[in-house]
Amino acid sequence: MEEFSLLISYMQKHDMKNYHIYGMGAALVDTEIEVDDAFLLANGVDKGLMTLVDVDRRNQLMDSLKGHLVHARRASGGSGANTIIAARYFGSDVFYSCRVANDEYGDFYLQDMSHAGVDTCDQDENNEGITGKCLVMVTPDAERSMNTYLGISETLSARELDVEAIKASEYLYIEGYLVSSDVSRAATIKAKKIAEENGVKTSLSLSDPGIVTFFREGMEEMIGEGVDLLFCNEDEAMAWAMTDDIDIAISALRSIAKTFVITRGARGALVFDGTQELHIPAKKVKAVDSNGAGDMFAGAFLHGLTAGYGFQKAGELACAAAAEVVSGYGPRLAAEKHKVILQQVICPE
């Protein structure tokens, strides 16, 4: 009887629901705080990059920030999670695979994701360890410098994959940061294989120039024979192509992705739809915090494609959403703001 009930529960959760996007990424509780360049210099923080740190280094930084933490903001995050939440707020049905520990931060993370309407993989109640955390330091020029302690998220593995949810999705979205862990990289490769065997399109973000440079072999392994859609910014594209010429970078991306997007900050985005290059202008805003801009772009773009808007409109939606993110603090927007942006871009009066 119990086995029958479990089967019914499983069928209700999976067989009766399709997803637009299935995401995979690190589960990190973000703490964002404003600092100045002098703080970064004094504490040896690499400006504008994501740096992996151990627990001792994180504690050292937190001690240096003690007098400022009253102004800090906390939210469930990680690059992939920000993307998936954005897509959900725009109206996509989404699923997210991640790993958290059985601790206060893990409980907070799962509750925050559930509140956003994101379905997540089951977590082992015996997950001992520490939930991942990311300290996001934002300077007055809107640049963000991230120091990430992966914690238990570093052990995201194939156990956290929901095979039926992958099969029931239109797109698989992989956060490039997962390349830094052998076990997580193996999980992405397995997920990608499942997707390809079941006609699910694959998408990947290069995530960070440092990740591309220092984990190149692993990234090549994740990409395999190519992906359907690749997201990157100009620095990441040129790091991949090992060049300072954007045209050479574009040519290199064509060899690994059927379609791709290169975000260009205030200059908008270059979108390759498989046939032609589309140049999407950016919405002019005063940038105060670039944290989450690329994540928001990917979430809005994926929503646009799965909603049938096409590459041009998806790019316009993504640029508009990214502009809203950088004009305020934090990597995400309030849920209701997504509806406003959608109306302005897709159904303007």
C-alpha cells in the first residue's frame, strides 16, 4: 500500500507536469554588501571576478565586514538559481537540481525557492555539512566581486538529478560554475546525455572568465560535441577563444554552439540565431550593481524562446530585464516587476 502511494505521488509530481526549463547549479545563499575599492585592495579581493574560497578565508572576510553586515541582504542564489527564478517569474514552469545541507541556510534556501515557485530535487535529510554561501561585494562603479564558499553544493552529483523531469523539459540549463567540481561536472555530463537522448535542447553558461581560463579542459568535457544554446559575456567569449578579437571569438563559439548570446553590458547583446547575428541594443539606465545581470538575461531569454517569442524578441526582453537588475541592488527583481517588463516589451501599447 505504501509503495502504491509513493508511485501515485511520483506520477503526480512528474508524469503530469512538463517543464520549460530544467536547471542545474550550485545552491548558494548570497550575502550582498556595498564596499569600496580600498576594502577590496586591503583584503586582497580580486575585483570583478568570482573567487572560490575555503571556510577560513570566508570567515576572515566576514570578520572584516562586521561593522557593515547590518546593511547586508540575504537571498537564495547561485548563478543558475537566479536564472531559473527569473524564468519562473516571467511565467515558465521550471525545475532546479541543487544540493543543500541540513542546516539553517539550507532550510532558508529551499523555502525561498519554493516561495518563488521553483520545483527542486529531493534532498537527503542526512545531508551533513554546510550549505554553500557567496559573499557579493559591490563597489560604487556597480562592479561585483564574489567570494564563494561552495560547501556541500560542491558535491552536487547524479543523485540530485531527476531523470523524468529532464525528459519532460524543453531546455536543460547548466551553470558553468559546476565545472570546478569533478563530481558536479560528471553530473552535468550525465544530464546533458539524458537530454540529448530525449530531444531536450541543451544550454550552458560560461559563467566567468576565470572559470573558462582555469577549468578549460573540464568545460570542454561538459560541452562535448556542442550545445544548442550558449550564454557568455565578451570577456568569457574571448577567454574561450584565447583572443582579444571579438570576431575570432564569435567564430570559435559557432564551432561549439548552434546558437549563442554574447552580452555586452551597456552595448546590449549579440545574438546568433543559427543563421544570422542580431544586435540587440541595451536599455539606457544608471547602473549601480551588476550582480545577477547575466543570470537575469539568461532567464528572460530562455523564457522568451520557450514562450515562442523568437530570438529577436527574446533578446529584447532579456536586455530590458538585465537593465532593470543593474539599476538596483541585488541579483533579482520582485516578482511583479517581471510582468511589467513583459508587458512593455512583448505587448507595448
